[in-house]
Amino acid sequence: MPMTNTPKSGMPPGALPMLILRVLHSSSLHGYAIAQRIHVLSSEVLAVEEGLLYPTLQKMLVKGWVTGEWGTSETGRKVRFYRLTPEGRKQLKAELSGYDRMTQAIQEVLRTA
Amino acid sequence: MGELMRRIRYLLNRRRFDAELENDMEFHREMAARAGRRNFGNTLLLRERAREAWGWTWFDRLSQDLRYAARILARSPGFTAMAVLVLAIGIGVNVSAFSLFNLVALKPLPVRDPDSLVRLERRSPQSYTSEMPYPSFAFYRDHAKTLSAAIAVLGVPPMQIDEDVVPASASFVTPNYFVELATPAAYGRMMDPSRDGTPGAQPGVVLSYAMWQRRFGSDASVIGSTIHLNRKPVTVIGVTPYDFASLGGQGPDLWLPIALQPYLIEGSGVLTDPLNSSVRMWGRLAPGVVAKVAEQELRELTNDLRRQSPKAVWDNEYIQASPGGHMQVMQPEMYRVAAMVAVLTLLILAVACANLGALLLAKAVTRQHEIGIRVAIGAGRGRIFRQLCTESLVLAVLGSLAGLALGCLVLRVALSELNAPKWLSAAPDWRVLLFTMGLTLVAAIFFGLAPALQIARQRQQKTIARQILVAAQVAASCVLMIVAGLLVRASQHALYTDPGFGYEELLSIDPGLGRHGYSPMAAKEYLSQLQTRLSAVGGVKAVSLVKLPPLGHIVSNMSVEVNGRQVEIYPNWIEPGFLKTMSIPLILGRTFYPGERHAVIVSESLARREWPGQDPIGQQYLNGDERDNVVGVAGNARVNAISDDDAVELYWPAQQQDMPDMVVMVRAAGPPDKLPPVAKSISESIDPKLFPEIRQLKLLYRDNVLGVERVAAVVSLIGMVAVLLAGVGIIGLVAFTVSQRTKEIAIRLALGAKRAQVLGTIVRQFSWPVCIGLIAGTGLAGVLSKFLRKALYGVSNLDPLGYGGAIAVLIVVLVVAVLFPARRALRLDVAKSLHCE
């Protein structure tokens, strides 16, 4: 039985890595906490599904933007925490400025058209 | 650490990273469950999707497919062994053919800087010769700035060592030969330009390794000793290495400095005669120069040379520089032969692939069930197609490995049979491996693609694809059989038919007067003495002179347009008695008068082409600016074009200036075996400086035929292999059809059908593809064999016997292949086969 795998969060495509990079900027988190943090910070607008979160995290690991290290969760379980690498920081900066430029451009159009 | 490295780390530690991922997701689920959410979806699928980010999914699928393919193949070992064997033969034949081509034309010689060696040859739009006069060579050597060195090689007739009966082959070379190739001496020293370059130097000879072993018993103390060549003392200075690689694959027994040539061959003017094309030239390109640039400079030098000695240079002559650092310098004609061989060997591969493709298609029917299950549980067509292609690729790789081994083995045997230079090795190099890999891929596509497509689309019931493959097999093996048949006919023809002259009792004596500097007058004097004395010997029936004797060292031909058709004419220069000596009949007219000029005798076939329906006698034959009267018509004889039946011959009376080049032909009354020693002593008593080459035509002719026979044997073997492959393939297919239709046949028989009728329906399914294959194959062979004409010894390339024989053999094999398994249908136990379902 085929399964639908489109996220229902309404998140623009490509935004998730930027969001992950951003929430990891302040502290390293495990996967569930990343999803939670994004959900909470977006005033419960954005829901990050497992089906999208983990492939994205794996991609970011391979790209070298984040690394995984073992830690203990708030429930006392051994779990992997994701931490931003210097390359990840650079990538975040690049994505943010790119995003700024994009929104500015869109704003411009919306204002003047 | 780059991304690629990280990926590879993920590949190597897949198990650990997968466990970590699993742990992550499990934790996520626990936490979510606490928060009250319960639907997670398919965990395995989620994990798989996450893993895709590592970029190794294709690898996983491939290893899955490979494992599955290995299991499938291992489950039917009989089929697998058969398939590998069929492929090994198809690929092995191609690998050995390519390896041979590689050794001859592609592999660089193991000498210093083989890439900068070039072979330099005279060409013009009308003419080509592989040799040039020594003074021209010296001119190019002294003036060409694009060449850092120039090497000349002068081949000479065999020389006599001391009082040996068997003469030794010899080459004169410029003393830089071994320096340029950086050849180390096995013993003693190689030539040295400073010591062996001048005529006044102490005469020295370098022995070949084989000569040193054979004649001198591998005795190292022979270095420094003196031997006699043509009765002149010469010091042995060295021995070439065992695995010596020479230019152009040449392997004489003796290597001599070219400066010694006038000393050893007395009276010779070869080194000073600007018109005598006699040396082969190689050059080494100066650093950074490409062959085209050298050709440019040499073209200018050729023009300078023309100003110096106008006769030495043709109109529009230029020097062609071709890569010389290989065993064989390839000429366009050789590429044509290579292409011909390639077509034949690729046909074998085609037979093998068509064979295997048909087998795979048949096997697909039995796999219907398995594929059906896989489709039912969710495998896409693409996935199944990929799986089937992987299976074919595994088969192809196994077949190629076996083929590579087979090919190298064949090459090894061939190299030792052909007495090839010792540096050539049968071990595959990177070119052969690359070729094999390419061939593997081609073969896999050829035999695997059609079945895979059909199976993946689940349409395997159609028999049309199988029938096409049967037709292709039959066509390809038909071509091979016909070519083999023609070559067998040619070798028989060559053995048992007459080349137009009686060769059994003939002897040719080449005194080599020109090489010894005889003037025309002196030559005439010598020859008439020799002829008189030979005629007086008991058992000699006739003696005469000819310039180009049969199976001689020089063959001259001209391509002329006669009445709109290109005809190869082989001209010759003869003395009046030549036709009688050779037993060539004079059909019309007369032979020449002594000293006659502007007369010509043509062969019957030339007369018929040139003047159809007219009396040729008294006609004028145009030769450049000259007009010659046709005085006679001789029977067709292939004096020079021994294997080319299309060729026609033409005889001019030999003139005074031809005398130094004339060869004496002697016809004995019986077997001429006793004559050579007599002829030798007569020649010695006239002029002891000469060492005439005395040859029995019977023996030469036999050697020549042996070569054709060998080729015919190899091609027949290949043809038989192809036919057997096709036969085995068809046996398998018919057997399979019978077993598939057992029930139908049983019902028919139960309902009262005659067994012959039942047999007919089975056979009919294969009869039309076989017929189409035969017709297509015969047509293709008719076209391809045109290129063979010149090698067929007068057998037509449409020779009905060759075609008939080949097709008959093929039909017998095919009928047996169809009827043998079809018989099973006739012996069917009706009750039993109906009960079993």
C-alpha cells in the first residue's frame, strides 16, 4: 500500500534545513527536541514530521553541517544530540541572507505592484 | 573531511549508523507517544527513506540484485554452465583476434621511446614503395631537422656462413639501429656508430639469439671469433637479447653494419646508386615534433632532392610518416584485412548472443510464476527489468572471464606455433582488458535486453522474438560456413589445379647480378654462359630467362582501366624461350624474335577484355607513350598473381638493360631434386663472387599453399564452432517447445492426429526462421566474399560448390537439431501425460 509522504505542515520547500540550523544555533538538541522547538517557536503553526525530519538530518550529517554526539535525554535515555559545526554556521549565514534577499524582493513586489 | 569521504564512511559503517538512526526514531516515537500522538507510519519505510540521504541506495539495490542473480544462476547450474560456455566461445574468439591485432598494431615496442619512431615511405598519388634509394635516405638524414635520427635497413638474399649448406638470412642496418632502440647486448656488444660506421672499420657481425643457439651451440666464447660470410672474414661482435624487439617485426639471423655491404656483396652499387630503391627508412622525431610537421619538412626536402637528381623522385612524390613503434606498420590494405577478420569473429559473437537470448526467452516462460509473484507483491516493471539485466550482466561477466582465459590460451598456442618474436606475450594488457569489458557490455545488451524487456512486460508467450533470434543465428553461422567453404575450396583449388604453368619440374636460379654491380653487357655474357652450361646438363629440358620469376621476391602489378573496368595487370619481361620453358601454351601468333622491340604478348584473358570479339594479333597495346604490337596470345597463367584469378598477364621482351635483373628458369625432364647442387657448382665456376639463390618451385608452391590451408582450417574450425553453437541452441529451443506443448500434443494424439502431422506442426514453427536465416546469410556472404576474391586462388567468390557444401552441412546440422528433440513428441505416452495434469 503506497503511503503519502508530503508533509502537511505547509512549510515552504527547502525551509526545513534552515530552521534546523537556526534552532541548533543556540544549543545542541536531539531529533524530537528539534521538531518540538520548531513547533513551539512557530506558535504551533509548523509541524515537523518524522518522515521529513530524519531524511533532512541525515542529509545535513552527510553534508557536514551538523554532527551527532551521544547524550542523555530529559527522560534519562541515551540519545543522539545534533550539534552545529563551523560549516553549519556558515551555511546558516548563507541561507539566512539568501532568505532575506528573497523575502525583501517579494515584499518589494507586493508593495509596488 | 569532504562530503565524499563522509559518504564512504557511511557506506563502510552502515550497520552502526543505521542502528543510531533507529535509536533516534525510536526515541522520537516514545516522546511523541508521551505527548499523546500515536500514528507513526511504517517505521521501516521511514528509516529507508532517511537512509537515502546517504546516497547509497543504488548500491544496496545492486548488491540485492547481484545476490538474487547469483542464487537464480546457482539454482540451474546446467543452464548457467551452458550459457557461460556459449559466451566464452563467442567472446574468446574475439579476444584472441583482438589480442593478435593489439600485439601487431597497437602495443608499443619495448624499446626506447617507441612513440617518436616513424616509418618513412615514398608515396605519390599513383605509386607507393616501402623502400628508397640509399642516397635519398642519406640526403633526408643529413638535412631533416625534424628528425633526431634516421635508421636504414637493407634486406639482402640469404648469405652463406663458412661452408654451411643452409644459408642464413641477413640485414644490413645503419650502426645507430641498436643505439636508437637502446638494445642491450646479450653477449659482446651491439653496433657502435663510431666503430662500425665506416667502410674501413674492422668487419663485425651481430648474431641473433636464435642463430647463436642453433649454429653456435649457445657458446659465449664465439664473441671475437671470425666467421666467413660469402667467404669474407667477419668478426662476431655480439648477440642480440633473447626477447629482442626489432623494427617492423624483422628477425634476420645476422645483423651487419650497412658500411660493410660493398665488402660482403662485391661489386654492389646499392649504397651509391640514386635510382635503386633498396633500404627501408625509419626516423626518430626530434623532441616536440609531430609526424605531420616532419612530413611537411620532408616534402620540401623531396623537392630539393628532385633538383639534385630528377630521376630519383616521382612526380608529386612525398614521404609518408606513419607510426613506427609497433611490430607492424599498418597500411590501409591491412586494415581492410583486419576489418574482414573482425566481421567474421563478431559474427561468432552474434551467434552466441542470439543463442543465449533465445535460451533466456525460453527460460522466461518457466519463470513466469516467479515474476508473477514478484509483481503481485509490489515490484515495479522497472525494478524487475533491472533485476533481469543484472542477471544478464552476471552471466556476461562470467562468460567474459572464461572467454578471456580461452582467448589468451589460443593466442599463446598461436604465438608459439607462428614462431613469433619472444618479446610478444599472450598475457592480456590494459587494451585487451578494456576491449573485453566493452565486449561484455555489448554482449549483455545483445542477449539480455530483448528477453528482459519481454519478461518485464510479461509478454513472454510470444514466439516471434525467439524465431527472430533463430533466424539471426542461422544467418550468421551461414556466413561463417560459406566463407570457410570458399577458403577450403581455394586451398583445394590451389593444391590440385594448375596455375597455368607446370611448376613441378621447375627450378629458378637468381644469380643477383644487379646486386653485384654487373653491367648489362657483363650480365648478358654471364647469363648466356650459364644458360649454355645448364642446357648441357643431362635431365635439363629447357632453360630461359625472366625478370620476375614465379614466387619471387618482387611482384609488380599495375591497375589499368580496360573498357571501363579496373583490371590488375601483372607485367613481366621475358626471353623468347620463356613460354616454352614454363609450358605456357602459345594460343595465337608467335613468340618474340631475339632482340625484338615494341612487341608484346598478352594472356588470353587480357586479349578477351581488351579486344572482345576481335583478332588480338596486330593490335596496338598502349603503354604510356609507347605503342607495342601484339605478336602473340599466351594461355592464362598466374606466374606472379598466384592467388588472384582476376589478374591478367602481359609479357614484354627483355632488353639489354634488363639483363642484370634476370633470373634463369630451368625445366628438368623429371623431378629436379638433383639439379640444385649441379647448378651451384656451374655458377661458382663462372664467377665465384656470386651466391645464386636456387629454388625449386614445387617446394615454394607447397609452402605457399600451406599458408592458405592453415587459414582455411582455422576459418573452418570457427565456422564449425558457430554451426554447432547454433545447433545446440536450436536443440534446446525445440526441446523446450515440445515440453511446453506436451499437453496439446497429447490431446491431439488422443483425438486421433497422426504422429507425422504433430511433428509437422512443431517443425513448421522453426522452418521459416531457418529458411529466412539461410537466405539472409547466403546473401550477406555473397556481398562479404567480394573482399576475399584475391585470396581465393581462382575460385569464384560465388563458387556454387563452396556455397552448396556449406549450406548442406548447415542444413544437416539444423535438421538434426530440430528432429532430435522433436522425436520426443512422437514417443509421448498419451495416457500418462494427460493424467499428470
